[in-house]
Amino acid sequence: MLKIDGLCLAYGQHQVVSDVSFAIPNGGIGCLLGPSGCGKSSILRAIAGFERPVAGEILLHERLVTSNETMLAPEKRRIGMVFQDFALFPHLTVAQNVSFGLKDKGSGASQARVEQLLEMVGMQSLGKRYSHALSGGQQQRVALARALAPKPDLLLLDEPFSGLDLELRESLASQVRDILKLEGISALLVTHDQNEAFAIADEIGVLHQGRLQQWGSAQALYERPANSMVAGFVGKGTLLPLWQESGAWHCVLGGLGNKDIQKASVCLVRPEDVLMGDDGVPATIVSISYQGAQSLCRVALEDGTELLIRCHGRQFVQIGQAVNLTLNKTDLTLLA
Amino acid sequence: MLTIGPALVLALPVLVVLLSLLQPQWQVWQHLAETVLSDYVKNSLILAFGVGAGTLVLGTCLAWCCHHYEFWGRRPLQWLLLLPLAMPAYIIAYSYTGLLDFAGPLQTALREVFGWGYGDYWFPEIRSLHGAILMLVLVLYPYVFMLAKTAFREQSQSLLEVSRVAGLSPFAHFVKVAVPLARPAILTGTALAMMEALADYGTVQYFGISTFTTGIFRTWFGLGNGLAAAQLSALLCSFVLLLLLLERWSRRKVRYFHLGGQHQVKRVPASGFKALWLWLFCALPVTLGFLLPVCMLIHWAWLTAEGHWNSRFLALAWNSFSLAALAALVILLVALIFAYARRLSASRWVHAPVTLVAMGYAIPGTVIAVGTMVPLVWFDKTLDALMQSWLGISTGLLLSGTVFALILAYAVRFLAVALHQVEAGLERIKPSMDQAGRTLGLSPQGVLTRIHLPLLTPSLLGALLLVFVDVLKELPATLILRPFNFDTLAIRAYEMASDERLADAALPALTILLVGIFPVIILSRAIEKATSMETADA
């Protein structure tokens, strides 16, 4: 559906995106995840046709829309876009905003489409309102309905939830996923929030300093990060230094099972990989963040190394308590 | 590149004035220095600083009363306090001269009540430097009032609470916290009022005070030395430049001093004598700066209506309105080109020229007129001489003394007004709206007609109206540059007043004033709207 090949983007002398390639299948939902300023929004704007790349190609439905020679106008790409600031037209009502991209406005079919979409986003009674009389969440829904109305081939979402509060964000994210799947529309989302990415996307690309670090499912990113940047950005965890002893890898918490890897310098220890028990490496609890079903504790080893561990919410822990740590599993992710 | 050309044309008058310094007119300067130059400098400075101090104190105190207290009649007064903005300074000067004259209503009443005769009593002379300062303060304080009130409103309510908890009285809070925090806004307003005071021609000319503006006139028409007039203009510009720097500097500070937080204003209810005092204090500037002079004008207009309300007056009004409308349209068009060029390009070569010519509002009309006249006359003479020698025909005066010269001068002075409106309107159309339109199937032209046009229309109309009224009120540039025998309402009022026929000046003056009220209403509505939107957000 969407295919991006070797995309490079630059503003003047400043290269913001280097050699990015990925693809999204029909009906799939992709996500570009990365810290702010990593170039993810620029990629989105290039797909929409607002940026001309320095190099690379963009294909929509196997049709070349952007390359060195081709630059199809944004209005001819059959894409929908939801903007960070929603960009609703303040001179139009909600219903007029939603029908804006429809060809034959006023016809029965287009009116039915507007009503269907407003119902889908739960705004059926507010069609005659103007955008300034809506809350942030409501504006978000209208923006989504407006982008979906002309049945685009691909929907682009630029940090669509960043202006909303936390609770609303999570419920909206799963609603958006349901709507996209219902309409069968492929989508590409850009965000810096991994919870959002995990909630919506089938596949996620982690972007850092304009380069695609890894492209894969949420599980793949969490369990098999390609490098230490992805490991640090996705999920919580600690990178511990490694050394070799008689052909086997060791870290401060004990020996590891990974035998076939030749070159590595650190291993990724997720909080759930460590057990707190009666024997093992001695450590002291530094801080506790109680989260109900479980607690996230920061512990310090004797050499000063700090790491995060997860323990059951009912387990009694307190700051300053001496504990002993062992590894839960031995096939940790090793990284260069 | 698009902006450099038009910007250069608009910068031409000021450039000419500055370049005139390269050809010093020593003889004229020596003469001026021996006779009147020190008066020009002294009077202009006293006028500017007097008006600055007056507007600063009056505007700030009024703003605080309307911001801090709730009293009977506060809402209408807050609106009425803006009305003197509609009053051109020369018109208020004419009204007060008539009011306070020996034969005017006030002195006549005093004589009748106390049985005094001529020379029995002392009465302040309004046609003096002090009088001019008073006149200008009465019509210019709204600049400070408006900006200070906005600044006070943006101060968080909790600041006052912090002060009170720390043991400060409300008055101490006003002096020690509110005013220092609003200082950039107050100084911006004061600088604007001082620029207007330096630019004033009508009032000082009528009161017979020698300032730079009247001096430039006299040098040009009396001594017949255009170059020396331009050099005097350059000297005046250097004073203005200082004010402009002060204004720019404080505007930049406004941003730093802007504090977020809750904007909901909790006014302190005042009652009894306190409310009465507040009411009187706020009603006084409205009465003196608007109601009283308007009554005087209406009285005169009523007396003279028979002789003036005729086809000649209609022709006069038509001259004024058509000139103002044409100028407004041209200036709006230029502002649109500049605003879009700035929106579409990030290049410094596009932005800098526009920023530069947008400072024209600070240049006195007299200076712009001189700066426009000199190059246009030169152009006409050169072309005429060339045509005479080549083809033996005389082209005469092509540009100078035409509507073209007038509109060029107006554009230099009032472009900033239109540009500000258009850019404020464009700012509300976020780039993402353009992009949303494109992804929804609009071509670039479609974005312009279906998104920009409907959203910009109010700003465009506002710009037209503001420039229209400004042109209508403008006196010195029109006086110098107008085509032969081309009279406008402002010119007629000026001429009648100069002939000591104040009553005959009333009808044109009143017409200007009535039209001038419209933008003030729009302005106060815009402020009201901004306020109500903020409270809705909070």
C-alpha cells in the first residue's frame, strides 16, 4: 500500500531524514515512534506531498507519487491527514468541516456519509456547532471524521493525541484503531509516546536522528531491540556491562546462556527479568513507585549500579531494605 | 525579491530626507540657528515629554481603576474612554479655543455671573504650549489606557493575592507590582503618544507654537528651501527614531513579562463615595476629551448648517471619502502582497524590507510629505526638461501635485495599520489549515478562495476601515501634497479655523469625527471579544 524507499529529507544544509525505507500493507496501521526532532513529522509531510525529498521514492498503491522527477500534488494523492492542532476550519460548522472533502456536497449520499461518520466518532448531535465551541477531544474526533470522509487510501496522523489529557488519550487511541479497522483504511501515525504507538499500530518504526533504527511489531521492539537506542527508548530497563568468562557471557547478576553471539558489550535487563529472593547478588532498595498490582523499585548494587525491578504489589518493600537479586532468565538481549 | 521593490518605493521619502543631509544648506542653517532653531527643539521636546508624562499617568491610572474596581457604570465608561481616539488633535484644539475664548460660552457665563468686565479677571490662555500639551493628552491617553489595561488583565490574579498576603495594600500592590510588571506595555503606549505629539501639525500651528513640524512648513513655503526643510525633517526623524527604539525595546520586553496563569479578573466592588470618585475620575477624560468638544462642534454646526449644508459640502465630502477609499484599497493591496510574501517565505530578504517600511507609522506626516515632494518634483522637472530638449513638448507636472503623490505618502504612513490587521488575520490561519485543505482535495487556488478568503474577510474590512479613517483625519501631508484646488474635509476645517472662522470649521470637523467613531467601536468590540474568549477558556 505505502512503500518508502531510501527517503532523505533536508532543510537547507541540515539533513533531517537519512535513508529511511519501510512499507505498510493494505489495511495495516504503521507508526513512527521517536523523540521530538527525530524527523518523523517530516516523513509524514513528505508522504502527504508537502516536502520534496533530496533522494528516495514514495509509492502509494504501487503508484510513484514522489521521486526526484515526480511530485504529485497533495490533493491528488488520495490521502487523509489528521493534524496535531486539528486544523479545523473555524468558519465552518462541524458537519461542514466533515463534508469539506466530499465531491458532491448536499447530495443525499454525502449527507448520509457525514451522519455516518459523526455517529462513528460519537458526535451525531453536534453537527451544527462551530469548532471553537468544542472540547479538545471533540475537535480531535471531528478532525478524524473529516479526514476519513472522502475514504482516503491512506490516513496520516501527526501526533494526533498530544494535545489531549492522559485518560482521553488512551481511550481515543483504541477507538481510532477500531474505526480504522472498521473502515479498512491503512494508516501511518507519528508519535513520541510508546503507549500510543502500542495501542494503535500493527508495526512500529523507531526513528532516531533521522535514521530508522528498527521496524517491527511492538513485541519485537520490546523483546528484541536492534540496538541500545531502541532498548532505551522502548520500555523500561537497564543496560548492564558484559564480560566473557571461559567462553560464556557474564554480567553483574550472573552468567548468561547466549553462546553463539561473538561481539557484545551490554545486556538489556528488563524489570521483570530480575527476581528478588533470599539468595543472589546483594542490593539495597533506593526508591519505590507503587502502581497497584505491582511496584517498580529502583535498587542499587554494591558497586553503585542502579537497576529497575518489578515486584508484586502486595510484597512488602521499603526504602533502604536489603534484598538479593537473581536473573529470571538467561537468554537476555545482548547489544553491541 | 517580491517585497524589495515596493518596499524601496515606500522607503523613498525617508531615504530622501536622510540623504538631504549630504548637501548641507549652511546659510539657511545659520539663519535658523540664529533665529528659531532653539525654539523648535525646545518646544518640540517640551511638547513630547509633556504629552508623554500626561498620557502615562492618566492612561495608567484609568486602566487600573477599570481593571481593579467594580463600580456602577464601569462597563460603559471603559468603552467610552476609548472615544477620544476618534478625535483628531487639531479638531479638539479648535473646539477648546472656541469654548474658552473671551467670547466663548465659559467666559461669557463667568462675566454674567460675577459681573466682571474685560480685563477684570485672569483666565488661562489655551493657545499656549501648556494648552497644546493638554489637548494632545486628552486625545492620546487611550493609547496608554488600552495597552496598560491589557497588560493588567494578563497579570495573574494570584499575584495580587501574593501581595496582599505579604502585607501590601492594594495601592502598594499597584505601585510596587502591577505597574512595574506592566511597564513595557505602558512605555509602548507612551512612546506611541509621544510620536503622535511630535508628528502633530494642526494643533501647534493653530496655537502658534514653533515646533519642528511648523518649522518644516515655514522653511519650505516661507524660505522656499526644500532641501533645508528636508534637513529639518531629518533632525525630527532622529528624535522619532529614539522613540521608535524605545517602543521596539519595550514591545520585546512585553513578551518576557507576559505571565501565564489564570486570567479571570476578580474586581473589587466599590460603593458609596469611593464609587462616586472612581466614576467621576473615569468620566472626566471622556467628558473633556470627547463629549464637551463634540457639543461645541454640534452647536456650531447647528448655527452654520444653513450656509454650509449644500452641494459644495457634498463635493467636499465626496473628495474626502473617495480619496480615503482609494488610498485604503491601494494600501490594503500592498499590505496583502507583503503579508503573503512574508507568510510564504522565511528569507530575510523578504522579511526585513517589510519590517522596515512598516515603521512608517512613526514618521510625521510633514516629514513624509517633504520626502515625497522632493523626488517627485525632481522627476517631473527632469522628465519635462528631457522631453523639451528631445521632442519639444512639455510634460508638465506628472506626479507631483497629483493623487499619486498623496497616496504614496499615505501608504508610507498607514501601511503598518493595514499590515498589522492582515497579518493578525493570517496568523489565525495556521499552516496546517492550508495543508488540511490540500489533503481534502483543494488546489492552491481553492485553499485561497475557500479557506483564506472567508477567514480573512473581517481583518480585511477592519484594515480598510482603519486606513480609511486615518486618511480622512490626516492633515499635514494632505495640505502639502494635494492637487491644486483639491479640498478635503480636513483641509476645509483647517482653512476655516486658520481664518478664525471656527464655527464654519465645525461641520467638516464633525463629519470626520462621526466617521472616526466606527473604528473605535470595532476596536472596543475586538477587545471585548478577546476578553470574553479568555474568560471562557479559563
